[in-house]
Amino acid sequence: MKRPFSLFFKGMGMGAADAVPGVSGGTIAFVTGIYRELIETVRRFGPSALKALREGGLRGLAVHLNLAFLLPLLGGIAVSIASLAHLIGYLLEHQALLLNAFFFGLVAASAVVVSRRVERLRIGFVLPLLLGALLAHYLPVILPSGGGSLMLFVAGAIAISAMLLPGVSGSFLLLTMGMYDTIIEAIRGLDIAILVQFALGCLVGLFTFSRLLSWLFRHHYATTLYLLIGFIVGSLPVLWPWRTLSSYEMTGDGKVVPLGYNLLSPGSFTAITGQPAQLWWALALMLVGFALVVLVGERSGSDRPQAPNGSDSARRVSK
């Protein structure tokens, strides 16, 4: 009975993280040791599920889809979005600096914890590390923006794919594409037409990208791991507490979409903006976030997916 409760709380962490533009629920999944099982589980939603249903009935389907893992995780995500996400929204509006400081420490520690899951660093891992960091940094700039049905579909596919990547925030990419407010207002107002188009994009992105990640993990485990670490590291500038906007664009309804930031020291931040740096509080929250992730990462161990058939397909790589 312990695992369903554990998965529920991990799901709550993922849901809360995905609500923050700049933080990825995939980072929480990675640090808590459920990332590969999540990818493998999502990958099983497809034609193979119909075969499992024909051969084993509903029980066989439930085992094939790993519902014992997925349902408590989704439950935690749903509860988090309905509760903690509102608190985080309030903190983003009123205490953004301190909230960013906490998540900066959390994400920085995530890169450290995940890197320890490869036993030996090789010079060849530098390239995927740099590639991941560059993609995470420049992805918001190269994404399309606009509106219409096609853009809703594309936004859904991109956002859900990003949420599967540690360090890449799906909500931030929606913000960059100018679609964040549209989706939030559609959820609040239950605009079925918009939500269906967005959901179709999410389904396509989810099923295709999960298969790509699964293949990469099975055939290039260590390289993929360092690519994802690069994504985590590349997301850190978005969470630096003391920053000012360096580039942006305006949406059709007059909303500001951030594209780049100037990273400042606490003293320069106060001198330029006139706002208090809250240095000691920010540093304390960074340390709390860092320590929390290290503690959770140590307790979770390596990210080994428990496949529904009982096999353990994850292996630590020491090549």
C-alpha cells in the first residue's frame, strides 16, 4: 500500500511544478525515480493495448497499461492542479522572486542528482550535455506563435512533449507561443472547442514523443541521460531570481511574452529595479530546494522502470 501513496505525492509535485512557467514536472519525475517507468507506461497506450484487451480482458489491459502506477500518479497531478497550483499562482504574482529562488535550488540540485546515475563520466557526454542546454535555452525563441485551430493543435503537441522533458516547462513554452492565457481561459470557461483541439495535439505529442524517448533510453541510455541533464541546466536562467527582461514580444491582445532575460547580481537588481533583493530569504529558499531534492533523490534511488511484466529494463551504464 505504500507505493500508491508515494506515487500520489509524486504526482502532486509534478502537477505543482508544471503550473510554474520555467519548471517541468518531468524534472520531479526524474528526481523521484519514476521517469522511465512513466515514459514506458505512456508508450503502451496504442495498438498493443487492443491486443492486451483481446487476450486478457480488462484485467490484462490494466496490467498492460500499468494502471497501478498511472492512476495514483494522475490522481496526485489532478489534486495538485486543483489546489497547490492556485497557491503557486498567487505566489508567482506576489512573491515571484522568492518562488523562483526556491525552484532554482530545486532544479540545480536535480541536475546533480540525475548526473550521479551514470557511474562514469566520459568526454563524449559533453556534446549531448551542451546540446540539451542550448535547446532548452533557445527553444522558446524558435517556436511559432499565433492563433487558430492549427496553432492550438501544435501548441498542445509541443507543450505535452515539453512536459515529458526534465528542465523544459510546457507552461513556459505555451507562454512563449502566446497560448498560455488562451488555454487557461478555456479551462476556466470550459470552452470545449478550444480544449478539444488542444487535447488532440496533446495526444499526438504524448504518444509520439514518449516512443522516441523510450527508444533513446533503451538504445542510448547514458547519452540520453546527459541530454536531459543539459535540458535541466539550460532551464536555470529562466529561474534566476534577480533578472530583468531583455527581449519580449506582444501578443494580439496586448500580453507580454518574455523571450530573454538579463541575469543580475542581487545588488544590481535592486539598483536597476528599485525592488528589494531579499538576499537572505532567497538564499535560504535555494538551500531548502536544493536539500529537498538531494534528500528525495537519495531515497528514490536510480530511475528503474518496473515494467508491467515484472522485467527491469533499466540498467546503470558504466561504459
